[in-house]
Amino acid sequence: MSADVYRGVENREPILMTPEAVEGLVTLEEYRSKGAGYTALEKALKTMTPEEVHEEVKTSNLRGRGGAGFPAGVKWGFAPKDTGKPTYLVCNGDEGEPGTFKDRWLLRQTPHRLVEGVLITSYAIGCNQAFIYLRQEFDREAVRIRSAIEEARESNLLGKDILGSGWDCEITVFMGAGAYICGEETALLNSIEGKRGMPRVRPPFPAIVGLYGCPTIINNVETLSNIPAIINNGGAWYASYGTEKSTGTRLFSVSGRIANPGVYEVEMGVTWSALLDDLCGGPSREKPFKALYPGGSSTPILKASEIDDVIMTHEAAFELGTFLGSGATIVLDEDDDIVDVVLNLATFYKHESCGQCTPCREGCRWMVEILQRIADGLGTMDDLDLLIDVADHICGNTICAFGDGAAGPVATAVKKFRSEFEARVAVSTARGSE
Amino acid sequence: MSGTRKTLKAHMGEGIAPVVRLPESDETVTFTIDGWEVTAPKGSTILQAALSEGIEIPHFCYHPGLSAAGNCRMCLVQVDGRPKLEPSCIIPAADGMEIVSSAENVTEARKAVMEFLLLNHPLDCPWCDKAGECMLQDNTFEYSSGKTRHRMVKRTYPLKDFSDRLMMFGDRCIKCTRCIRFLREIEGGEEFALYNRGADVDVGTYLEHNLSNNYQGCLADVCPVGSLISKQFLYHSRVFFLEASLGICTGCSAGCNLYVDRYENRVARVRPRPNLDVNDWWMCDIGRYEWDTLLDNRILSPRLKAGEAVDGEKALGTAVEALKTAGDGLAGIVSATATCEEAFLFDSMIRGMGGVTAPWYGPQGRIDPTDKNDFLHRKDPNPNTLGVESILENASTFDDILTRIESGSVTTLFILGADLTDEIAGKLGGVAQIVTITSSESPASVAASLVLPGTIPFEKSGTFVNGDGRLQRFDQALQLPDDALTEIGILSHLITECGTGEPCEDTAEAFAALAGTVTAFKGLSFSTIPTGGTLLQIRGDA
Ligand SMILES: Cc1cc2nc3c(=O)[nH]c(=O)nc-3n(C[C@H](O)[C@H](O)[C@H](O)COP(=O)(O)O)c2cc1C
Ligand code: SF4
Ligand code: FES
């Protein structure tokens, strides 16, 4: 059974997964009566300047929830004003990172909140046309978002002269065509433009030259879903959640060998154990945890022993050589074979690489070849170092972060679970000497 | 200053070492590469600035005529000590930047890129046409570890046949997307794209056999490896046996700059020579593939009417006789394909003997030499319309001369290079003497009473003035037989014999005579015309 639960620390209310949201704030009526619907938009339009809205978000220190954890307020500041070109906001709802399913929850349960967040953000950055990009498989979520947009339009919350403010804003829903790489923000822009979904080289950065060559801000669904609460309660209130550098709460999609997989909201700074043991009920097969991908398949693997007493913040993860990524925690137990897991994920990345840049295109295929022969009992001890070497040569040398996401976890896994890899190689060595 | 300065190597060869177009800006930036100071216009990328200073940063996907794609990752350098290496083809150079291109982390990243690129490469250099001018080969020698650690089956692609001009050995492709960018950004047809993803990525057209644009040869040029191959050159010769000379395309009035690559005394191929004022890095397929029509129906020895052979000395004597006896019945026609020096000597000869000269533009008549068919190719098929016209200033017109012919007042007609049409040739019956100097058979040679063999452009040097009024020089690529004369040799002989001028030993002397007479050419000398040409003060059509 999936459990969509908030884990607060003492006396704190959830921000996103309120009981009402868990029940569903799907219609405008529900969102207005039970979720303070559109009060933040009204507050922003009637009592705040765009700069003031921006300032609140900076104060909140809300960091991006799509993967990189970049502070949203800082990013918004990168979009140049008065270029004579429109500024666009693109909401990234591609949710492609293996293990991630929290944006889906938000799109289904609180579509209006996302629409409100998109509108407030548009107001702050001077955008009159926003896009919500959804992965192809999100057809049910698209229905909810589209009907939220229509309901909002009927109530003058979207379109022309919103709430009599004289400010116009449109939101267009754009469906992807099923490629993981289109979650990468510049590949996503190409996808909207009808081009092949390939990341763009930076500079120029999309905040300056983005969609159709215009300044563009890209934020994740969860990032933008937090905006209404920040405007209603203030940036300082939001920053009072979590730690100094990792503020607020985060949604975690927990899956794998876990008793109660599901989407959980936790305040930043709680321990991993609070999430995995207390909330998720510990291992599912009565075997101890062996390892976990903390923030999605692109984040380097951690041994279970590494997270004892460790808190969940961007900084703590970084110290362990990994990331909170998109908050997709994939848990493995003693019976899971790391070689098989790594091969499985490497195969995914090989298939999803856009093929544009040399290290990723060639390296992802090579890593799979090496892993496959190790898994098949045809590997050598040299292959283990070769694997790390290939991964290291991909990392940091590619156009986009896909390469790091594909290769970093492989190198880490071989280093941390070398004995398991060696055991597979030993099989082949033994066979070879028969 | 530390380290040795890595300069562009001679092995890259003229024409492969990139000619870079730097951004236009009054401001400059100054920065260092491995301690060497480099100054470039603001807006230049690190790589552009480096290459324009002759400093080598290895690269594949960057081509100076195309947008930067940043995909090969060969050009990575360290910028200001940042931990992550950055693509020098993308990062704009800034004042005070410190670029490191020779440190170990940089060379290791390069080795890694080379290893990745060579993983699936067939290493079939022994029968690859690109060997010798292949960036992959060059960079492998210079920057790879020389070993492979790959021990699986290599990825292969079927051969692709795009047209009768271009084919693809996909196994060799490094997915730099230069070809795709060329078609998108320069030619405009967008026929090529990337297909599939990841390691299965493939380049080409959606359907085979359907490439029909006029710039397919450029696709083979921009391909840094031997993937896109020009069929005309397939297995023709090893490029390292070729010798290049500077040429000008005679296909139209654009005057694209060429390298004429010869093997022994034959032309093996022509390819564009970058000239940022004329053709950038490109040339069209008409120029590239149809030059061999110059070799059709060659006239190699002098003859009298109806094929009656005559030895050279006698033939020249006959021509001198014709000139001397013509009186006021003398007229001359010079083709707009003639070089400036030929047109000048021809015109001096005719006028010196009291005759009139007119230009011939071909059966289609005169076409504005600035009119374009596409981004390069021009409608005027003559390489030297403006040159011939500026030399023949105040001369007669072809129609004028034709009227005089029809009224019977022309008794002796000299024709240089012009082909004429059957219809016009049919009107020449009343002209007693027709002397044609030409390289190939045409209505004009058939109608002639004396034919003197001329040369094709590869067999001589000279100058043309292109449709923009740019005077451009070209060198002789092929050797003539010892006893053969170029047009200049013939005309110089005739002029001297008739006593109307000084003999000219070679093109340079003919050009000097021209520069001493024709205003537009004043002050110029053949040997000092820049390889990129020079704009003349002449009245074009614009
Ligand atoms: C390969 C790759 C896939 C990505 N997929 C997603 C995705 O599915 N959803 C998402 O929000 N961000 C994704 N990102 C991150 C985006 O590029 C971008 O950083 C993010 O959308 C910015 O929003 P944020 O600042 O609100 O997190 C991906 C990045 C990479 C490199
Ligand atoms: S890292 Fe991979 S996915 Fe990203 S641009 Fe390069 S080939 Fe494409
Ligand atoms: S030349 Fe810079 S990445 Fe290819």
C-alpha cells in the first residue's frame, strides 16, 4: 500500500501534503474552500510588486526540486528585463528520473496549486506566457492540469486582466514524446520548439537565450507548487522550516525494498532513518538495507551504513559525495545484486543518451558492454578499473548533466561494492582456468 | 612564460588549417593561453582567438564557417582554474582570462575523447580517401594514447548512397554534425539530420538516393573524417601525393577561390580555398564537378579549314598574314571567359591593326554578373565579364560587329575563346578569314579558316575580375608540352610580328602592359595581387 504521509517535526504543518491535499484539491471549488486557493495570487497581484514577490522567494531560499537544487530566487534574477523580447516561464513536469513520482502526485492532487504557483512566478519575472511541460505518459495528469487551467480562466484567474489587475497571463500545456533527456531543461526547450530533444550548449544560458531565443526561467513542478504558500506566509516562514541552507520541506518518492513505498513530505534536516524506518516502515523483506540511491538513479549510491544518523540536506548529501537530486530514494537490501542493479541502470542511460556529445554517447555504451561481460561471467579484474576510468572520463566532460548522472553512480558503485564486482569476475576467472 | 607554444602544424596543410572569421568589434580582449598572450576582437571564442593566432587547440566539431556545436568535447581547456573543463569553441574569451591547454587534466580529457571516438572507428585508413587530410588521423597521432582498451565487437553502419556525387561510410562518422549544420545554416536545405539516440545515433537523409542540392561536395569537405566521400574522388588518389596550386573557378562570375589538386600532370580534384570576401569556405558542385567538361573536344594542334593539319610555325605565319592584310575589314571577338591579360593583348592587337573588338558572353547574351542563383552560384556563366568589359572600354558590341559582317564590311575576323552558336556561325560565310584561338571545338572553330589551339584555365596563369569587381589571380596547375603556346604566347607572337607592340614573355609581363594602359588596373602588378584578390574601381552593374 502506498502511503502519502507528511512527516513533520514537532508541531509543524505540512506545506504540500496537507491532509486536504492528500484527499485531493482537484477542483477550483475544493482548492478554494480547503486549500486557501488563489489567495496568494490575489495577494501578489493586489498588494505586491513583482520585485516584492521575487524578494519573498529569495528570502525563502527555496531551492529547485528538479535535480540540481539551485536557489529559485537567484535563478529568477538571471532573466534580463527590458530586452524587448517576451520572457517565458516553463514548468518542468517531465519527471523522468528513475524512481521519481512526486510531481505526478502534485499534478494529480493539487493541480490548481501548480497553476497558482506558475501564475505568481510569471508575475514576478514578467512573463505573460507560461508553459507546463508534461511527460507523454502523464495523460491523466494532463487532464487535471488542463481542466484546472480552464476553471481558472472562467474565474478570471488566468487570461486577460487577471482579477482586474490589468495583467495578462496564459498557460499552455505541452506534452513531451517520451524521452528522459527532455527533462533536461534545454532539451525540453528544444522539444517545445519542435526540435530534436537535445540539450543545448551553455553559454548562452536559457535565462538569457531560452525558448524561441527569449529569456526563459525553468522550474520544477514541486518548486513552483511551493510558491503560493511562500507568498501567503512569507519567505521567512518558509525558511523557518529545514536548516539554514536547505530550507523548507521536500517530497521524497521512496521505492525499492521498503515496507511502505510512496510519496512522503519531510522537513529538510530530519534523519534518513526518520524517513526510511519511521515513516516507511523499514525494509520490506526482513533483510537489512544494503544501499540506496538517495535522490534518483543519477545520484551516486550510498551504503546503508553511510546514512546512520545523517540528516537529509543538500549539504549533508554533498559531503557524502552524492545529491538529493529529484528526491527519489531507491532502497536496496542484502539480496539485491549490485552488479545487476548497476547494469540495469547503465542500460537505461545508454538507451536515453541523446547521442550528441562524445563522452556520453560512446562512454555509456562502453560501460554497458563492460558491465554486461562482468555480469555474464566474462569479465576480468582489469575491467573494474577500466569501468571506473571510463566513468571518470565521462563525468564533467559532457554538454549536460546526463553524463554525470549516468557515469557517477557507476564509478561510485564499483568503488563502494568492489567485492561484489570482484566476486562476479572471480566466477569468470575460475571458469577460464577450468 | 611557460611551456612551448603549440602552433598549428604544417601537416594540416594549406586550406585545412582554418581560416577564421572573427566577430567584428572595435573592442578587443586580451587573455593568455598557456601563458602566451592573445588579443582578439570582443566576442571571439577562445578557440577562434587561438586559431587566428596560429595556436592549436585540437577540435573536431568546430568549423570556422558554421555555428559552434560543442559536441565533440575535444577542445576542452581549463578556464581560470575552474574545476570543470570548458569547451573552448563555446566560451567567449574575456579580458584577463587564463586558459590552460597543456596541463595534464586537459591532455587526459583529450586522450579520453580520442579513445571514445576510436572505440568503434574501423581504422581503415589504408583505403580511406581522407587519410592524409583527416582530422581524426591527425589528432590521433598528436593526442591519443595510441592504445585501445575496447575488446567488443565494433558498431557498424551500412554504406549510404545519397546521390551520384556523395556517399557515406557511416562507420567512420564521429557525429560532429558539421554536415547537418552546413545544410541547415549555409545551404539551407536541411536534408541531413541525426537519427536515433545514444550510441545508435546516425547521420544522413531520411530517404537514400535523394540528395540533389548544388553543394554536396562541401559536405565531403566539412566532414572531418572519411565518412562523407565525394564519389568523383573515391579511390582516385592518395591526397598526400597531390600537389595543390591556387586556382579560380571558371564556372560563373562568382570567382570562387580554389585549390587545384593535381596528381602528376592531371587534375585530381578541385576544392574550395577559403576566401572570406568571395566564397567563404565553399564552392558549388557545378564548379567542383563540371570542370572536366573543359577537357571535352579539346583542340590540340593547329589546323586549316576542314581539318587540314598545319604545323605551328606555318599556322602563326598565316595568322600574321591575315592581320597584316585585313585593313579596315578587321574585327575581333573576345569571350568573357578570357583572362584579363589575354583580353588586353587581343584587343591591343586588333586595335593596333585598325580593327574593332567586341565581347562575347555566350549564347545567352550578357547577364548581370551580380545576379545569384543561390548563396554562391551566379547566373552569369563567365568568370571575367567585368574584366573583359573594363579592358574593352569604348569597344564595339557583338551585335554591331555582326551587322557589319552581314553587310560584308568584315573581311577578317579573329575570335578568342568564344564558342558562338550555329546560327551565328552560319552568318560568317562572307568573311574571308576567320582565325579562332580556342581550346575546344565549337561552332566558332568549325567556321574558322585557321584554328590555333588554346589552353584551358588549369594550363595557364592569369587574372579574372569577378562579378563584384574583385581582381583575382590564379596560377598554372598543369604543365604544357614544350612546344605548346598559351594564348599569351600566341598573341605576343602576333603582336611582335605585326610590329604593334612589345613581346610579353609571360602572364606577369602581359599584366604589366595591361596595368600600364587600362585605368582600373593602374598601379598593380601580377606578383603582388593578394591571394585573396583586390577590389578594382570599376563600374559593376550594381
Ligand atoms: C538528464 C536530466 C534529466 C532531467 N530531468 C528532469 C525532470 O524530469 N524534471 C525536472 O524537473 N528536472 C529535470 N532535470 C533538471 C532540469 O534540467 C532543471 O535543472 C530543472 O528543471 C530546474 O528546475 P528547478 O530549479 O526548479 O529544480 C533533469 C536534468 C538532467 C540533466
Ligand atoms: S551528456 Fe549525453 S545526454 Fe547530455 S548532451 Fe551529451 S550525449 Fe546528450
Ligand atoms: S570543437 Fe569544441 S566541442 Fe567540438
